[in-house]
Amino acid sequence: LVFVSVQDSGVGMEAHRVASLFDIADARSTLGTEKEKGSGLGLILCRELMALHGQSINAKSIIDEGTTMTFTLELVE
């Protein structure tokens, strides 16, 4: 397995927002550190792709410190 962890130093998110990041029923976007806007669907698609491969993706976040996304990939030879 390959363990991947991606961390930013952005605006962070409250716990209830992190809990709903991968929920299609709660798909929404918030402005980023440079006021950029997105569709709110990217992480939902990532979760679906990971699930198709039997893997998962997780998020941890701290307000005003940033967010860390982690996932594992199985190596296939």
C-alpha cells in the first residue's frame, strides 16, 4: 500500500463541515483562502473512485490552520 497525506494551510473547516464533505446530499462549496469558488463535487467524486477500488479517503481540519486529506492506494503489479 501507498499512504498519501495532503495538507494545506488554508482556512480550515468546522467539524460538522468535515463530517459532511463526502455527502452528495450536502454538496456545497465555500470560498478558499484567495476567495476561489468550486462546485463542491470534487471530494465526493474522489470518495466514489476510492470506494470502487476498495479504499477510503479521510479528512481532518482545524479552523485557521488548514485541512489534511489522507488515503491509501494498493499497488498492482
